[in-house]
Amino acid sequence: MTEPTFDDKARLVAGASTWKTVDGGPGLPPLLLADGPHGLRSQGASGDSLGIGDSLPAVAFPPAVALGSTWNVELVERVGRALGDECRRLGVNVLLGPGMNIKRSPLGGRNFEYLSEDPRLTGTLASALVRGIQSRGVAATPKHFAVNNQETDRMRVDAIVGERALREIYLAGFEQVVREAKPWAMMSAYNRINGTFASESRHLLEDILRGEWGFDGLVMSDWGAVDDPAAAVSAGLDLEMPPSGRHRRIVDALTAGELDEAVVDTSIERLRVLAARTTEVLPVAPGPAAELVAAEAAREAITLLENDGILPLTAEASTRVLVIGEFARTPRFQGGGSSRVRPTRVIAALDVLRELSAATIDFAAGFTLDAGEETALADAAVEAASSADVLVLFLGLPDHAESEGFDRSDMLLPADQLALLERLKRLDVPIVVALSNGSVIDIAGWRDGVAAIVEGWLLGQEGGTAIAEVLVGHTNPSGRLAESIPLRLEDSPSHLTFPGQDSQVIYGDDIYVGYRSYDSLGTPVAYPFGHGLSYTRFSHDGLVIADRGDNCWSVQATIRNIGDRDGAEVVQLYIASETDRIRRPVHELRGFTKVHLAAGEEKTVSFDITPRDLSYWNARTGRWQLEPGNYRVEIGASSRDIRLEGTISSAGDGVIDPLRTDSTLAEWARNPVSARVLDTIKAGLPAGLAEKAPELVAMVQATPVMKLTTWGLGLTEDIVHDVVAQANGALGADTP
């Protein structure tokens, strides 16, 4: 065989077409890739990347916004298996999903493709999806790595984010999915991060992803994300998608010695490994029909926000129910853009309501889905409503309001829908609102006077069945909010900096994203993170915390269904640091489990607490650090409905920050070596200073020690340098 040339190798590290990799001969067959994260948008080997052209029919599962609301790991893994089966059916080797970016702002145009505002919930559910997909011999591709939290200017925007927020919020979910589920591929993002394109960041792709986390798969670009092909390959990007025709840049870099040939060979080898993983015929046990899995996921995603007792709807034949809203007849079940699926079928809630309910079900459109002025439709709906016993009003965001490619400008429902709702409130007929939206909307502005609110999100093609079953009580709602719903857009912690300007967005909210901000500040919200009602009630008792040593604990609690209906509770574990040296959110989600209970049944749920659950990212030392002190363990039904509390105490991990010459006196006091020098400093201070001028003591403690060498306290620069060197030598650390 002829030795491959630079040109041959350069062509292999880019796609052959929009959806296919290059045929590299024996051991490197072409691979077929396909969107999307909630169902296949497969166009075969050719096609467009924008979701414009037709794709093959496939089951449209609930998008990530709905899957996140299930809080059900086992169910989400089954969705992943069904997605993998769909891929095998259509010959797809690599599925481009799940989407894992954090919902930093309620206005994110692609929020419907992402799971949560919380990295632990995101990482846990994404891991389940990846396990499910790859169990079928299909590669999952978590995306978009990383800090792709907006659509505005997404192909060039520079996300300026602190290292601690990067690690604790924006990378943590990706780290979890790599360590727990071992994805075979990863997709880099369009944007820059702190000045460097994600696809060209060696620190991100090699130092962190592969070096720290042990990722052994292939990294591909988002479609059209590569700015400089040679720089991207050098940084650790293995595959540019789709082909840009710029492979000569890689050839030129190889020829000039600017790009190491071994780096390109490594990328090609990763392609071979991916091909071996995805083309091997795996024994796959037949699973339930994909439509059944999609329907079950839709049922568990529906979140009951409000209910004054009107739901579930009565089954009496004499009851007249008027269903209003085009969404009941023409469901909006997915978002726009590259993830758009051509469904095998779409079920309308109106049809299922008529099948399930003995009540008289009438319908009035009320408005059009293009948010146009249709006064006649609204007038007809109001007239029909006056003689109804109950109104079920299907409201939501139209297709053009949220999509890949742009962010929303507000959280409001269309004006014509809000105007119709206000007219209906004046009739004094009970109103149930069922929502269809892929992102958080303003609810506080119109919820007064509404008897019940059902958040249906976007539920996939089977969503009509699911929401109808919830309304009539065939299904007990068990969804919980995976993102906070603020009272006002202005309350969002990212409001002042989202989406940035001049191709730069500053993450001024730092680690305080979503409930981490609302709960820490005590900001009133419409509905808190983790909230969701049920047609039954649950008690939480019997908290037991056991110390297992090495900064690990086990936690147990007993959950009982104290109502008269079967149902499911989502038990949430939060950890709160009671030390004040490090600035932290008031509490953070560290575990959860969904438990299904028959009426009167009780079960014990268990959690494990690890050192990582208590740690923060120390940006100065570049590592996770566990501070000594007490930590509060909280068991709750939402971030603001804490039912049980206990305390654990940790001695910390024993790590002490390296000293610097500009370390403060207070920081020296925490170091066992430098603390011995403090007697010299104290001896030079006036007697009784702490009692006479406590404010001066605080000032001295906050002063860099090197500055104290000019105060005549017997401390010299040589002593400072010597102590810093000794202290860091004892720690095995370099002197900063």
C-alpha cells in the first residue's frame, strides 16, 4: 500500500459531505452522522445543516426541556436506548446530542434543547441519555463544548467567564458525563471562551477534556465552527464538520513544520476507534416501541404549577368543557432549527380529551399560531365560554418565537393570547391553562384568576396524549421544574449582561446562575427550581445521616404517599456550606431521585455524599478544594421547600493554599509555617490595639504581608521571601 500523503491525511480530518465522513479504506469506513438530540433528523449522506430540507420520518421524542423536567434517570436512559434504536434503523452511526449547555438566561433561544440551569441535574440526565444511546452501538455526541449559552452572535461571541464559574457551572455537567457515561464523541462550540475559539482551545480540548477527565473519544466541530483548520487540529479537534474545502491549510502547516504530523495521525486514529465502536454489530434486545417510550417521557415531563382543586377534570357527562386555543388542535411539540424532526405522527390533545372524557368537549380556536390579530376568533371563543362549566385554555409560544439562531427579547406570551385570557377571566368561569413553550415565560403577570396552570413545555409527537391524560386524571403529574421561573425578567441574574455587546458577553453572574442566585439573595420567584404539584401528597421523614469516613456520608429518608392517588415524588438533596471563608451559593443540588408510590405506600430513598459534593474550585491553585467546617444536608421537594435538615462536619482535605508575597496577614495566619512569624508582627503592634481600635486590626489582617515590611514591625522583605519559600516547600508547591 502507498503511504498516505499529507493531502490524504488532511482530507480525513474533515467530513466528506454535510453528514458523512471520508471513506478512509479498510478500518476507516465512512460514518453517517445525524441530528438531533430529541429524534433523528436524518437526510442520508447529503442534505442541509439548517433543518430546512426534508428528513426521513422518525419518532419525535420530548426535547431536552421536557426530559429535564422528568427528573427520572431510568426513564431518560430508556429514551436514549430508543434513540439508539432509531439510529440503527436508519443506518446512523453518530447521533449529535444530547445538548448540555446551562440555561443561563430565560431568553436563550435554544433553551428547549438543553436540560437545566443546574449542572448536576444536567450531567446526571445527559449521562443517562449517553448510556442509552451507546448501548445500541451508536455514538452519542454531547454538545456544545463549552459555554454556548446564547444564540446572539454565537459564531464569534467571546464569553468572558471566571475560572471558578467555568468549572463549577459550565464545565461540571460535561465532566460528569465524560466520567460517568464515557461518550464516544464530543462537539465543540462556535464561540470563543476568554479570547480563544472553543475549537482551537488546547486548554479545553486537551488539558481539561482529555488530560484531566480522561476522555478517549473524538472531538468534532459544530457545523461551520472552525476558524483555522490547522490551529483546530493542533489544539485537539479531530474532525471538522462539514467540510470547508480548506484542507490545504493543514497540508501547508504540515509541510512548514508548524503542525506535527503525529497530531494528525492521532486524530485519524480516533476516527478509526469511533468507526470500530459504531460499526460493530451489537446484540440488541428488542425494546418497547419508540412511540410508547416517547409518550411515557411526555407524561412524566408535565409539571403542574398551580391547582386550586379543579384538576383533574370531572368525568360527569353533564359537565361542559370548552377547550380554547389552536395548540390543542395543532400541537407545537418541538423547537426550530437543526433539531427539527419529521415525526412519524402527531397526536392532538383535543382528540384525546374527547376520547377520554365523558364530559361534553367543545372547541374554539381563539387565536392563530402566527400571533396575528384575529378578533373574530377571540370573540367566538368568549361567546362560547359564557355557557361552559370549565375552560381549558391552551396557550404558548409560536414557532417563530424561539429557535436556534436567535434569542428572545422578552418572556411574554403573544399579546393576542394574553388579551383573550383577560376577557375570559371576566366571565367567572373556572380557567385551566395548559402551556406549550420551550423556554421560561412570564406567568406571574396573568396567573391571578386562573384555577390551574399546567406547564407542558414541548412534549414531542406523543404529547397530546400525555397532557390530555393529566387533565382528566388518568396520569398523575410528576414533572418538576429544571429551571426557576422568575417573577420578572429583570430578576434574572444574567439580565444586565445577557447577551452582551460588541461580540463579547461578560458572565457577571459568575457562579450565581438560576436558583443559586434567587435563593442566595432571597429574591421572590414565580416558581422555584424543583417545584411541581401532584394530585396526591407526600411526607418526608426519618432523616438518617451516616459518616462513612474519608469525607463521605450516606443519607436516607422515608417518603410516604399520604394521599389517595398513586403518584411520584422527586426527592432533592441540597448541600449548604456553613463556613463563610469562601463565597458560595446558599445551597446547591447534589442529588435527586424520583420515587413512585402507591397511595399509602412508603419507601426509603438513599443518597451518597462525596468529597466533590462539598468542594469548590480554587481558581488560585487550579484544583477542587474541600474546606473544613460544617455543611447542612437538606432534603426537599424544591429548592424552597426543604422538608428535612441535618448537619455533617468535615475536617477538609488538608490542602492549604500556597503563600505569596502579597498574601494577607489573615492568609498567613492559616498557614502553619507562616503563622509562626506572626508573633514578631504582633510584638511590634501597640499594646491593647484590638480593644482600642478593632477596625485597625481588621485593616492589618487584610494587608499584604510585604506591605507590612515598611511599618517598622521587625519584618523584612528577606524574611517574607524566606517564609513564603519554606511554607510552599512544606506543601510541595511552587512559590507563585
